[in-house]
Amino acid sequence: MKKILPFISHQVPALRGAPFLAHNAGGAILLTDRQRQQLTSIGMRLRLPARKLIYREGAPAQWIFAIDEGIVKSYREHANGKRTVAGFLFSRDLFGLAERGHYVNSTQAVTAVEVYRFAIEELTALLKRDGEMQFAFLVKVTHELRQSQRRAILVNRRDAAGRLAMFLTFMRNQLGPDAADGARVPLPMTRSDIAGFVGLTLESVSRAAKELEQRGLVKFEGRSFARIVDPARLARLAAAV
Amino acid sequence: MKKILPFISHQVPALRGAPFLAHNAGGAILLTDRQRQQLTSIGMRLRLPARKLIYREGAPAQWIFAIDEGIVKSYREHANGKRTVAGFLFSRDLFGLAERGHYVNSTQAVTAVEVYRFAIEELTALLKRDGEMQFAFLVKVTHELRQSQRRAILVNRRDAAGRLAMFLTFMRNQLGPDAADGARVPLPMTRSDIAGFVGLTLESVSRAAKELEQRGLVKFEGRSFARIVDPARLARLAAAV
DNA sequence: CGGTTGGTTGAGCTGTATCAAAAGATGTGG
DNA sequence: CCACATCTTTTGATACAGCTCAACCAACCG
């Protein structure tokens, strides 16, 4: 029994996020067909290769982006050379929300990416005119706020293995439900990026991965896949903050 | 030479946050007088005593809140009994943005608080009708997203003293510019709350405070005030991630 | 194939969590 | 206004987890 999903014509912008209230539930898709077409008319579709630097922290901001396909990382570099990864961004995520005319994080394509690019002024003007569409954006940004707070909780854990367990369940939730095999989680980012996200060194990530394997929870297949062997125990570890 | 601030009639809801673009700069105040009056008509003003639990994580959500006066903390409790403080909320901040009909964090008044309370349906309906006002909310939530990411960076530091230094500058920026004496930072929350926010134990916060005093950067006056003795060196430490 | 980038493993050190206890605040009721 | 009970903060001693530095290994690329 396969559930029939609402039709999303790719090649057209979309957003994804949990709404405020329950009764518009299931409604992960935030834009109507008409709204997506309106966005298409003011946006431009771009294909970016993996590793492409999209913009740099502090640079003057001109565009807002929405991801159609692929993964982007948002990060900051510090004086001591370390990077904090503020977040990984996926299909139907939004990024490039500037502050006083400047981007606050740097962003870089992790995989090859298809994005929609909007001029800030045009997009904001459209949003102010169309309250329903703007509401979709409001819900979306609120959703990202909650995601950011969840990550903050993740980072508050003391144990490396638990953090990595949380990260894996996080990745599965992002890509997972629809990804072919739920137990095989793609990890297209480097260990160093993962470390920057979960707040560890890459050595500690490596050791934590080893520990999860030895405890029989996960099997890492090459650098870019993790097979979840014991979902129940992994979930328990991830939740046991 | 005292700068004249735009008149904000208290007793009326307000929002604060950095806009996307520069040219509406200085514009920390996001709502016009007319918009605030409209909000007043659908909102209710409440006075809450310090320590009042406003709502609990997971509870069915009915209201959205805006702070007029005072400090609120937003937090989550974990299985092991620890608390993560997701954020402290100040005058003109927004909270209670639910997910699928339920609150995601618990919130509690730190000081006595004056809040405006809006029914979610009424507020969202008003926002959809008034694109300009909704835009103010969009900017506001985006602002909180950035704050959350900054906190995540704070928590990524290894050294306790540096984290506390960042926290103090953070508090000064929130309350500071207008607070009578810029160097005297009020700390109305407990050490335990600070610990939950910066990702340390309360013992470590206490020791970090001692260290900042011994290094001559800050003088703690009672539990609820910190006097910044050497702003330049404190700022340097806070920035030296 | 060498070169480059990314990942693993090991040894030792540092700093924060933890456990325990004392010392300060704060608030209450007599 | 004091004495008591409670809550918060400070201080101390110890253990351990993750960081650092360093070397080695694997994959990927022209």
C-alpha cells in the first residue's frame, strides 16, 4: 500500500516545514501550485557543482535561495581556524536570510545542487502583497528556528557517541522517509563537516563511529553511507540525553 | 547629547529585530503605531509574577506571546534531569510559536513579566490579511533564528571562561545600550539557568566567573549583577573563539 | 601512478563533569 | 527583628572524556 503524495512538479520552488497548528497537518508542503508558479516568475533556477561556495559570511546580500535538489552547508569560520556548521540544508529549505544587508553565514554546496535564486527586494515585495504566501515563509523560518534549537540540544550532550547517534537520526529524518532504503543513510558531507555540526573534532567523530559499530548499532559503508543495524537501540541512545 | 528615540507607547505590543536589508537601518522597531493598535485589539495584556510557568513543552498550543517588559526563559528538560535553556527572551521578543498544535519548549518567567497574549488563529488570520505586519513577524522570527545560531557557536567553544564572556556580552547587548549603566549588566537568572544556556554545569559557571574576576575583566556584584571592568579585554576574549 | 585530500589510529594532556560538603542568600513565621 | 529552613552558590578533590599532536592509511584524481 503506497501512500499517494501530493504532486510536486519539480522545476518549481517549494518549501517544507511543520505548521503552527495541527489541523493543517500532513501539510509539509507549504506552497500551492499557483504560488510556486508566481515564485518561478521572479526566480532563477541555477545548477551548482559540489563544493561551490555560494556566498561568504559578511558579504553584501542580494539574493535569497531555495533548494530544489541537493545539500548545502551553512557555516562560520572563527579566528582560531575552526568551523562551526550552523546547519545542513536540504531540498525545499530556504537560505540566505541576510541581516542589515549582509549574509551572516557562509554557504557551500555539499553535493551538486539545484537552487532557485530570488532578488531580496523582489521576493519581499511579492511576500508583502501575498499574505498567504508570506505565511508559508513565516512557517518555514519558524521551522528552521526549531531545527536550530534542536541542534543546540544535541551539542549540549557530553558523550561523542550519543551526539553522533543524534546526528544520524537527524539525517535519516531529513532524507529518510522517502529515501529508497530507510536504514541506509547517506552522509555526503565530510567527517570534518559532521564534526563542525555536532561540536566535536573529526578524530572524535571517527572514534564515535567506531564505537557505534562495535556496539552493533550502525555499520559504516565507505565514507558516505551508514547502515542502521539496530534502529531501536540507536533511537534509545539518541534520545537518552 | 542624548539621542531621541522613536516614541514607543508602552502598553502596546512591539517587536524588535534586525531587518534583511540595510536601508531600513536603525529600524530595530518593526511595527508602526497603527499596527500596534491593531494587535492590541486582538491581544490581551497579562502580568505574570517571577517564576511563573507559562506553558509546558508538549502542551497543546493556543496562544502566541509578545513580551512588553521583563525576561522569560525557554527551556527543555531531558531524561537525565538536565535542562537546556534554548534562550532568554526580552522586551519585544516573541514566543510560543507552536509546531503542529503543540509547544516545543517550556517557558517560565524569570522576572516579573508583562506580556501580550494572542490567540493563534486570530493572530495568523490578521497576519495573512496584513502583509506589512506579517513581514514584521517574518523579520522577527528570522532574527531569532540568527540568535539561536549564535548561541550554537557560543556553545561550541571549549573554554568555560570564554563561554561566560560571550554570555555577558550577549546580555549586555540585549539589555545594555539603553540600560542606565552600560558596564553594569543585570543577571536576573540563576547560575543554573546560565549553565543551561551556555552548556556547562553550574559549578563550572561559578569557577569561570571566579576566573574572569581574577583576570580583572569583570567584577560580580551579588548574584544578580556583573560589572564589566575591562570591556576591551572582555570583548577580545569573547571574540577569540 | 604520484599527489592530494580525507580518514583512521595512537599516546598523552587538559579541562570540565562529578561527587561531596560548606558557606551565603532568601524568605517565613514567631 | 531574629532564628530557622530552604535554596543557591562556592569551593575542593578526583576521574574521565575528548582535544591535541603526530603518524599512518585509504580513496580519489588527473
